Amino acid sequence: MVIPWHRPLTEYRQKDRVDVILANPPFGGVVSNNNENNFPRTYRTKESADLFLILMIHLLKKGGRAAIVLPDGSLTGDGVKERIRKKLLEDCNLHTIIRLPNSVFQPYASVATNLLFFTKGEKTKTVWYYEHKLPEGYKAYSKTKPIQLAEFDSLKKWWTKRKKNKQAWKVDIRTIKKSGYNLDIKNPHQPEPGKQYSSGELLEMLHQSFVQSDNLLAQFKKELVK
């Protein structure tokens, strides 16, 4: 199904609504021809992925299901992005987010992406997250080493018998609301990355180290002359 967005959202009727949407909407792009004006003012943005999400929510029938690809940038951010995520969580049951490696769309894009699964007509209560790992020995996907369907076998087994593990975790809607409807939630089972310091911070740390060394040397000199 081709989804035109050159029509105002109010022009879509019940006959236009669908039971299932499977989509990889364009992301990282900016809409042209003022197409954002076809959407309610509260959701207007130039970002194509966010507008497509609003359109897909609108086109689903009650009880309709969707599985779509969205970049990390659509999972976080304030303003219109937050309002769009709030609508998704209030109008739909966003039950699962699959976090994909950054290199899934190499060599065409290196942006981090996610698979979102939701059902319209039910409010979200909890969101399951599942982190898709690179195959053993891989540092990244590439044109010659793309992602393979067989890699999802472990996910399929987990899907019907869900349990928390090193790749899967669950987040309550209350936690998501408190964070401004942020859905960019990292794997809590992974160690925190080391703190990155700026050049200025590193120079200050080095200076403090020299000061401490000078103080220790001064103390040794005093001890030696006694």
C-alpha cells in the first residue's frame, strides 16, 4: 500500500483505514512542499519519520497492528517529538521495541534504528525491549555482510515466552512518563560506558596531578632536611 501524505489528515475516512502496517518510513530526511501543514498543528515537524508515525497511527483501524522501523532520534527529544510519542503511547499499545545495531543499513546509513510493534486502541502499560546483537566475530554489518533472517531465531523463541535476560528488559509506562515519554532506554544489563572528558577537563586533571606531585616532593624534602 502506498501512503500518500499530500492530503490533510482530516480527509482520510474509515474506508482508508487498514488492519496491518509494515513500514520502513524514510528517516533522516526533511519534508518539502509544506506537507507538514497537512497534519494537526501540535504534531507539525519537518522530520519525515515523525510525520509518518502520526500518519500510520491515524490510518490504523481500532485493533490494527503495526511493525515499523524508526531511528533513535524519534525515540527521544522534547517539544513536538515528545507530543508524538505521547500520542503513540496513549492511542496504541507499544508492546515491543527491538533495538538494532547502528550498522543495519550500511553502507546507506549508519544511524541507529529500532523495530517498533504496536496495536491501536489500547493504552501502553509496559514496553518490552530486546537488544539485537551482532553475530559473533562481527564488528559491524556491511554491504557484503548484511543482517540475515536466521539471526532473529532467538528473538522468535523469546517472543512467545518473554523473560528478562541480558538482551531483554521491561519498562513500566510510569517510568516512561516521568522521563518525558523518552523511549531511548538503554540495556540496563550492559556496563555504563566510560566517561568522556573534554580537552579542557583533561588538562585540568593533568594540572591537578602535577600540583599533587609537587606537594608530595615538597613534603619529602622537608623530611630529608630534618
